Amino acid sequence: MCFALLVEQVPSFSSNEWYSDLLVEGMEWLDMFPAPARPTQALISLAPPRILEFVRLHSVDVSPPLITILSFDLWSDLLWTASNDKPTFLKLTKFLVTQSREIVEEDDHVSATVDVNIAMKEKFFVDLFGAESNFHAGLVQTNLSIEGVDGEDEGDEEEDKDALPLTEEEKAYHAKILAEGRKEKLRVVADNQRSTVNNYVRNAFLPITPPRWIEAQSRSVGDKLWELYTFNYLAPIHADSYRFLASLTEEEMKKCGEKALTENTDLIKGNYPLTPSMMKLPVVGDFDHTKCCVSASALAVRGFLAPKQQSAMAELKRIWNVGRPYLKCLCVAEGKGDCGRNISWFDHVLWYLLSDLHYLFPEAPSLKARTRAFRVRARSTWRAAMLASVVFTHMRDIMVKMAYNVVVDPSRTTQNILDDPAIMLHKFPWTMAKLILPARYVRSSEKRRKEDASASLAKKTRKSQPSILEFYVPPARDSSAAPTKDASDLVDLGTPASSSITVQEDGQTSACSRPLRRSHEVWDSPGHLSSNPNHCSDVRVVNCAG
């Protein structure tokens, strides 16, 4: 009887992957659209009727539908501002309605170009560190741009100048066709780039992908973010979303921002559980079979010290996670021996749990009940972990800004890696700058470039030195007017005895008449993504804090 009761509480889904719990009481219209990620659906279950009606009005028979644009972070912003900041809520809703098409276009552009653009930025760091990566070695610089590929826009402009007058409807349709053509061209370029390196492991490490893209990709891996290209990706949950989930105070949010600059990996202490036995964190092996399922999990924060004798590629993968909270089993602490299983990032685990709340609360009667129970746990027993996650989101923002600045301007140093010198006065930014531009790699990289240039010059010099000295000697017009010198006289003027001289007569072709060939190496900053680290990130127009 108890078993039957538990089975009845297992969530069901529609053909469009919506929770059946959401498609009740006038909410059936949701099933007209593809379902978002399941963590996002969990937030929708908490939305009051007036917000749901606002979304419906701007989704049904509207293009693009607002429901398809709202991400996890945008839903959390809507829910938080609706209850805590009415003026900001109005501004946010207006922005979403007026800028929906731009959001969709940006998503399309990111989807078409993100793989190649991120890979090219990674190649810059691979070359900088002198790391070994067959995947990145096969990449060729390609500038992908949504505005035009290979001068395509110039041809379009010429066509528009010579075309017949068009109605507004015809212009809109023509612009749509051109946009689709550009997107297809970007996909072709990206596919061609991938075809040159598809024999090698992706070997990704640079975590600057937009959170909206990560949220979309999470559906393909069952919301198990650790199965994406690299486990360096951060769950698409920004600091304000953590505030909503755990009901964090303004004072706590401020303290997290300050702590992010200090390089202090201790948990923020308060009147909430801090020990594994009290926090009751999940056994990760229950839903990730590569992790330990023998003992419970403990929360810790990744430190700054690197293992000894680590390769350059391993260092490139490590540095982006310093200060990141993670879960580790208690096998060693409980005397069960080392199980040999690896850690799990807490934000990855949190995202998965939000997609499978039934795992935490199997007896809850509905999705709304499970989501409300999750928020209770987040603001009580897991509060320390939520605060640590907010701290790391601020740290990751600093890392991403540094990465963009170095790629866009390779002349950046640890002193000017950020544009704001005041931030560099704090300990963490200074330490992070030295991790991104470590002296042992950057100096050796510069030394390698100089050695390669010297070797190339020496090779060209050897090739350009002939065994016979050849030059043109114009014949004298009047042999009696100008005295001639025989070869022995010329040798006496300083020509080495081992050299010989060939005198060219009129009509002969000189061996030196070929034009000089020069090699130019042109390097452009990799990728199209803006140097602004927020260019492709989720839409943020307001500071929900105030």
C-alpha cells in the first residue's frame, strides 16, 4: 500500500514535456509551446495568476511568444520583483515585451556560432600556455559575424540600391530571407571548422558560454550539466536567482559580494547548519553513477593551490574553478577508505535537483508543493551552500571579464587585466590575474615566439646566401674612355678568395630579378563575441536588489 502511494506521486508529463501539474485550471495554453527546462518549470509553478496572465497575453498569437523567451533567471527576476520591487517589475515586463525579438535573434546567433567562437578563444590560451591540445591545434582562425559573412552584406546593399521599390511587407520578407541566409552561412562555416578537428576530443575548458545557451543545452543531457563539453560550465543560476530561492537578505548579498574579493574559501557563518550531518546534502551517486553512493556528501570550497607537476592543459582547466563550492563523499572521514570517486560541483547538483524534485520530496502532492519545500530547504539547511554559490558567481564574473580582456588585447598584463584598477587592489582579482597570466607560461611563451622568429630568420638567411656572387655590371659605352679592371683587381678590393664573380652581359636574365617574397602573419582577436562579458549572457536590465 505504501509502495502504491509513492508510485502515484511520480510526476507525469505532456507530449510537449510540460509537467502535467502545470496544465490545470486554465493553464492548458502552456502545452501549445515547447516546454522549457524542468528547473524553469518548477519556478513557473510558483508564479501568481497575474504574472501567468501577463505571459499568456504576450504568448498566444504573438510572435515571438514570450513564454519561449523566459529563462530560469528571468522567471526568478519576475517572481522576486513582483513581491519586493514593484517599479522594477514594471520596467522588467516592459523590456521583455519590447525586446523579445532582439532576445530571440541573439539566441539564434549564439546557437550558430558559440562552439567555434569559444574554441578559438580557448586556442589563444592554449598557445599562450604552450599547452598540448590536438583539438585546438587543428583550428583555423575564422571571424564569424551575424552581420555578414565574407562580405555578404556588401552584396546585399548593392542589390537593394538597384532593386525595384518594395512595400513594407515585401521589405520585411526580404530582410527575413537575408537573415536566414546569413544564419545558414554561419552554420556552414561552423560545421566546416568542426570537420577539421572532429578526430580529436573537444578538450574544452573556457567557461564563458552564455547562461541561456547552457540552459537550452541542459535539456539534451537530462539536466545533468556535468555531461556537457566541460564541467567548468556554471549552472544557469545568477546571484539574484539564488537570492530568490533561499530568500537571502540584502545584508547577506552585500557580504557575498565583498567576500568574493578576499580569496577566503571559508563558508559564511550564521545561524544555519554548517556540518554535513546537519546540512543533509544528497548522496550524489544516487543520480550520477560515476560518483560515490556509499556515504553522504559534505560541502567544501575549491582552493587556490595547484597540484605539483601539473601539465599546462590541466592548469587551464583548473584555474576557472578556484573558490567554487563542491560536494565530496565522506568515505575517508568515516573510515571507509578512499572510494576513488571524484567531486561534484554544488551548482550542477542543485540544477539537477530542481529538475527532479521528486527525488527530494517523493510524497509531495504536486510540483508546486515540491518547489515550495525546496525553497524551505534552500533557506534553512542549505543556506551556507547557497551563500557560497552567490560568492562564486561574483568570482566567475571577474574571471570572465579577465579572459575577454586578454583575448581581445593580448598586451594586457596582470596590472591592467581589468579596466577598474580599484578592483585589482583586492586579493582575489590579483591572484586570479596571476593564474590567467602566469609568469612561468607567459614568459616561456614569449621566449618561444622569439626563438621561432630567430630560427625563421636564420633559415631565410641561409636560403638567400648563394654560393656564387652575382650582380649586374653595365658594359662601358667607350672602352677607351673608362679604364677596365680585370677579375684579379676586383678580388684585391676585398672580395674573399673563395668567391667568384659572374659578369652579366646585355640581354641576360638576372638571378636576382625575382620579386622579394615576404611572409606576414596577421592575427585577429578570435571569435565574434563582444569583449563585453555580458554580451551573450542572460538579459539583465535592472538591479533587482534595489
